[in-house]
Amino acid sequence: MALLNNFKLGVRSYGDAHRFIRKHRLWGYVFLPALINAVLVTILAIGSWHLIANFSNLIFDSLGLSGETGGWLSYLFSFLRFLIKALFWMLLFMLYSYVFKYIVLIILSPMLAILSEKTAHLLTGAAYPFSFKNFIHDVWRGIRIALRNTFVELGWILLFWIIGFIPIIGFISPVFLFFVSCYFYGFSMIDYNNERNRLSIRESIRFVRKNRGLAVANGMIFYLVFFFVPIIGFLVAPAYAIVAATLAVHETANKNQT
């Protein structure tokens, strides 16, 4: 029951986050990470386009698919070239969704830390005076959490990839991988609050495991908005996720005190 309630809270907190951002006019805190994210994605897209084009041409040359042909062979070669490029783009998307997302979160960590503190200040009235030393500590912690989650998640990916080859039960592997990915998305967002509450990384891990429904819900909405809401989704998803996580953790803390 606690798992389901935490999951519902994680989903509901996104609506609360939108109202909170509108009420307190936090659009500047939303658009700055969005701008940086847009630059990162643009660089990634341009780099990927050239990388895939060059690598595809190398494969075409090695397989003898680059020459001009006539008749039905031209259609076959065109189809094979399309298939190879589509495969490369699919592999790149998988790599991005499982690895590059943490690179984005690491680069955005300074802005997300500031937004989380601003949200907490508006919620509680507690002052968080700027300290360069604490700021660097918070950013470094965010990077360490992201790196830790990257390797742990890759371990789960490898495990479920192996399970995927097992008859009958193998079909559930992609479903579990999706929820694992969502969990670690949410973990990264929740940890900003745990750090501000002076939890160690080990204590933060225990907190997130205890509230795994909240982590999965926060990460799931983040994932769906980031990848499936055209254009604006990948721009605003990180900021909305951090505000939603801050509101949800605050509500959870209040419930535990009562």
C-alpha cells in the first residue's frame, strides 16, 4: 500500500510542480536549464549525424554496398543501407536513454541544485545562503550519484539483457528495464533534497529504496515527458522533475512527522 501511495504522490507532484512554478514565477529557473539542454541535444544530434554517416559509409564500403547498381539490386542495396542506418540510430537512442541522460544531468546539476533549494525555500521559508564551498560540494555529490547510478543501472541492463534470451520469461525483460531506468531517474532528482537534509549517500540510498514508488513515478513522468512530448518535453523535463521531487519529498517528510 505504501508503494502505491508513494507512486500516486510521485505522479501527482508533477501537477503540483506546474502550479508551483506558475504561482512563484519560476520560469527563469526552468528556461535556463532548458536552454543549456537544447544546446547539448543540438550538439549531440549534429555529432551523431556525422558519426553515423561516416560509420555507415565505412560499413557500406566494406560490404560492397556503395557502388552503383541497376535493376532490382539497386532497390536491395537501398533497403540494406536504410536498414543499417536505422539500426545505428536505434542503438544510439538506446545509448542516449541509458547513458547520455546522466551526462545531461551532470552538466545541469548546478542549475538543478539551485532550483531545488529555491523550491525548498519557498515551501518552508528556510534560508539557504549561498556558499561556494557548499555549492561545489552539492554539485560534486550530484555527479557522484549520477556516476554511481550509471554503473548500477548498466549492471541491471546487462542482467535483463541476458534474461531476455530465456524462453517465455524473456519477454518481460524490456518492461523491467523501463522501470529500472525510471527508478534511477527519480533517484537522481530526489537526492538533491536528501543532500540538503544532510543525508549521506548511503542514507540517501536507503531513503530512496524506502520510497521507491515515488522514485519510479518521478522518473517515469520525466522519461515520458522528455522522450515523447515533442520539442518542449526534453527542454522542461529536468526542471519540472526537480520541483516535483522537492514537493513530494517535503510532503513525505510532513507525513512522517505526523
